[in-house]
Amino acid sequence: MVVATGFFDGVHLGHRFVIARLVEAARERGEESMVVTFWPHPRNVLQDGARNLRLLTSLEEKKALLASLGVDHVEVIGFTKEFSQLSTEQYLRDVIKERLGGTAILLGYDNRMGRNPASPDEIQKIAESVGLDVIRTDSVSVPEGTVISSTQIRRLLSEGNVGDAARMLGYGYNIHGVVVAGNQLGRTIGFPTANMQLYEPLKLLPANGVYKVEVETLGSKFLGMCNIGNRPTVSNTSSVSIETNIFNFDEYIYGLDMRITFLRKIRDEIRFTDLGELKEQLKKDREEARK
């Protein structure tokens, strides 16, 4: 079993480079490939800035993305404080080799593992000392020279830059949830919206604003526009809502599954003086989204 280990949040292009090498190496050796990942995120357990941590993928999304890349096995280890105390040697010997049957470990350029995180060079020496072969990979950069990372992608999304985030991910960033009842206000001005409640509460939302989106529901895909924000024109609440106006659509979908993929940001969220002004802006937003 050839093993790669890490959190792999987002399964972005950097991860995909590693996974492609993992699958290739396993085939060359006549073995199977395995990704070992963790849940919840280590920061949630160790309280290392966990209050502000948001994820690019839920556990189920991550597992599905890894499987789509040809990985034979995805092993999810429950991350606990006790588990975090394993040394690099204990993790490689007791978990990777003995428990999971690993014969080789694939190391990315920034792989860290164990209680006192060792460098990839140090990890290689430890892995070889416990009887594991080591396969190394390099970092992956975008043309501008920025190294692709989950942290960089989170930053881009927090700025509303869904286009550059998608280029780093290798796919359009999306959120997944269930359609819930709203206040029906959009319907009164000709822009009915589907309100979404996320399945994964820690999923990262792009910056507040209006976005051109692709909507997947009822087994089909539709174009639409989505507003993420506090709805300042009609509400004084600080809670964030996800409201999507699906173009040329008039189906009853309350309680049903919906996935939204962000294509590009149209504008920031704005407070309008009245509903008439809001309606006129929504008409402009719809035309912009349809371009």
C-alpha cells in the first residue's frame, strides 16, 4: 500500500499533483493507493485559531474528490488530543505501516506529521528507519509564482475572488445544502429566492456580495445569481444568509438538496433606500449575470 497523508482541504491542484503521483507510484509497484486524512481539523481539536477556521470541503466532499482521482482507499482517522501526541516515528511505524499496511509513504514539499513536526528530509530518514520506502514530490505554483495552498484559496474566497480560487482548486468553488423557507420578500418584487442552509456549518462562504452562480437541484443545472450577506435593506440582523434567484425556474424545492457553484462576483452587498431601488439593481445584476 502506497500512502499519502494530510488534511487535503479543498483537494486543490497542489493536492491533485500529489495524488496523481500517489496513484502512479502505486501502479508502478503493483500495489494499491491510500490517502490517510483526519477529521475534525487538527486546529479544531488543539484550539489553534479554531474560532476563525472555515473549511473548503466537508468530509464527504473531500472523500468523493479523492475517489474521483483514482485513489483506491481513503482512511479517515479521528483526530484527538491523544492522537496529536504521537511522534513522527510512532505515526509512521504504528499507524501507517503496522495498522494500515503501508509499504511506502509519499511526501509533499511541506508535509508535516507527528507531535514535533519534522521537515520532509527528517521525515524521510525516520520513514526509512521503520522500513517504509519514500517517494518525494515538489510544490505546485500558479503562473504568477504563488504556491497553491488551502490558506491562499481561503484568502481569495474571503476577498470574493472566486475566479482565482477556482484556478487554484482546479474546479469551481461550491457550497452544498438544503433549501429552507425564507420570508418570501423576493417573490413580492419579482425575484423569488431559494434560501440555503449548509450541510457543513464550517464550510467557508465567499465574501458578502452578489455572485453569478450555477445551481444544481432536481437533477439539473441552472444559471442564477446568489446574494451572500446580512440583507441590510430589509434586515438589521448580523446573521449571514444565502439567497439564490434561479433564472427561468419556478419549481417547489423546499426541503430539497441544492449545490451552488460560484462563477464570478458581480458586486458587493449594498444597502438600498427602499425595495424599489433594490428591484432596479437586481434587474441590472441579472443582466450582468447573463452576459
